[in-house]
Amino acid sequence: AGSAERKLSQYLLSHPDGVSCPATSLAQQLGVSRASLYRAFDALTERGAICRAGKRIEVLDEHLLYSV
């Protein structure tokens, strides 16, 4: 897993009820580029760990986030 995936996973594990914020803001908070953040979103979505709907990110399977 890439660094952005790890950072995003750790961030989401600390917010198990999900988060709602713009991707630009989240990328800045995590210290990654927006492109890297979107790749991390895609990878975690493909694994079934998260679901994105607009600015809302829901954690679907916490255990999959631990394995990143």
C-alpha cells in the first residue's frame, strides 16, 4: 500500500463514524497530493473498506483498513 493509503486508513480509523470534508482539505491534512488521495480512495473502495458519496466517506470494514 502506498503512503497515502496508509495515511488515509489511519485517519479513517480514528474517525470510525466516517468523515465529511472536501478532498482538497483532507489531502492537506494528510500531507499528500489530491491525486494520491484519489488513488487511495479508489484502492480502499475496490477493497470494500470504504464508500464515498460526494464529500462523505463511510468506513464499511474497519478490519480492511488495519491491513493497509
